[in-house]
Amino acid sequence: MEKRDIYPELCGKIREKFRTQGAFARAIGMNPSTLSAKLAGKSQWSFEEVADACYVLEIPMEEAPLYFNHIFLHRVLQGCNERFGEGV
């Protein structure tokens, strides 16, 4: 079965800025194995982790869904709706 990269844009940005996932993981204070699980879709990203990643990768937060895909955007919008009500 072919491995599918579920975060291709994010992985490209990590390579561009840090060259390795290990260096990126250290920059955001994350264990490399935890980062690997997140990039493989086996673990979810928290909002704080996304914010830290965007900061060190110099990604504006409004562009985060381009790197963290529609699943992230759906979770954020769902959280906003639960916290603030529909139509946020």
C-alpha cells in the first residue's frame, strides 16, 4: 500500500525552513516521535501546537488551513461554534 502524505505543504515548509523534522520538533518543543505521529495522522494537532508551528515556520495564522488541511479547519470551526455559537 502506498504511503499517503496527509500534510504535503506542511512537510515541504518544514524541509524548507528546518531541513529535518527533528530540528523542527525541537524548535516547537515537541518530541520527534510525537511530531511523526501527527504528520502521519495518528495524533491530532492542538491549537497551541499549530500556533507554535506557524510561528516558527513563519506561516500567518490565516494560512494555517493551507498547511494543516481541511480536517484542522473543520475542528477549529467546530470548536468555535461550540464555544461561541453558530455563525462565527
